[in-house]
Amino acid sequence: MTALSALGEDTKEQKMKRLISAVAVAAVAIMAFASVASASVAPRVHEPHTLTATTVYNGVSYVHKYKVTTTSWKDRSFTGVAAAGSVTPGETVNGTLNGPNITINGSYPNGYTWSYSGPLAGGSGSDSMGQHWNISFNTDLHFTTITPYHVNNNDAEWGPDSCSGLHTVMSGMNASTTDEFTCTSTTGKALTGLKPLEHVTLATVGGWGSDYAPATTDANGNDASGFHYGYLAKSLNGIVSLNGKSITAVAAY
């Protein structure tokens, strides 16, 4: 691991600037934790939203346009009707968004139905006539779900600690999943393997698995897996506290 103190001798002014920057990063994340006491979702921005589905069948493209409204922020569900200019007037749809994926069902006035479940970027859909075709989507509909979590770990690298954070999932065209968390030593001593004010990344820790979805837990809800495989981070940025007893970080999955 590369601690800030290992980067060479600094002037007193440079050390103070680095200290202020590190404390500011930690403060922002800690304030984010305090702002959410229970699972919550983002407020509605505007309704209705637009949803466009482009299908390709026998080399011909068909554009279906819908006006969609939210039915449940908790379930990330919606319903919609054909918008002006759509190829099938009177068509209705309903479905859900989950990260970068969509599950959707459509129905024509004449009884014909179709369905698709997969990436918004596109895949193979099917219909009531047994046909299959390619379909892709574009929409301004999105959902943001924020869930607080807490877990006690017996970390092989850092030692016994307690981690609390916010697990945020953005569903829609710009989907993302992140954790903002603080892990604190439960021994009263500094976390092992870390140094005060150390900048922690995937490169310094060798990988990170989310504490939001541990693979296994014991009877008390404590992590019993040693490493989590539900969410493996694509990036990690954190800072160790001044006394070395905690770390505050943001991980993206």
C-alpha cells in the first residue's frame, strides 16, 4: 500500500494542504450517511416520461413511442401508452427498470402482445405469435434507490471492524451502483495494514467486495464470507482517518 507519508518529504505548507483535502473528502461522505436514516428513493422530477422502443424485424425498423408514468418508485415500475407518431395507436406497456436493464410487456388493441427482458441497449424480444426480433430502448425515465446498511466484519486485512454505508442504485440509461461507507475498528486500535491519511484505491487493497451484499452471514448478521462476491468494485477511493482507526470511501460497481 502507498501511504501519503511514503511519497517523500513535504514542506509544512504542503502537508497542511494535503491534510485539509483528506479531511474534506471524509467529511462529505460522512454527511451523506447522516442525511439518510432509512431506505429512500429520489423524488419525481416530472411526469410523464418518454420511452422509445426500436424493433428490427426482417431488416425493417419500427419505432414505438410511449408516454410513461411511474407506478411505484420502490419497485421501479411504470406504465405507458402510445404517444403521437407511434406505429401502433392505442398500444399500452408496463414494466420495470433495474439498473441498466428493463423488463417490459406490450399489448395492442387487437390482442397481440409482446415482451422483453434484458439490457436497455438491446436484445431479443418475443411475441404472442411466436416471433423473435431485436429491440432497443431510449428513455428519460430513471429511478434512484438509496439503502442504508451495516455489517460487522472480521476482516483478514484490516482486522475486526464495523462498516456502515449507503448503497445507491441508479436505474435507467445512465445506470450505476455505488457504496459510500465508513469502516471503523472495533478493537479500539488502528486498522491493521493501513496508515493515517492513506489514500486507498483498488490498486492498494487488491480488490473490494461490497458489504451491502455479503455472500454469507452468521446468526447475528455478521459477515461470515471473508470476501463478498455479490458486488465487485470497478473503482474505489477512500481516505484513512487521522488516528488510523477508520476509513471512509466510495466504491463503484
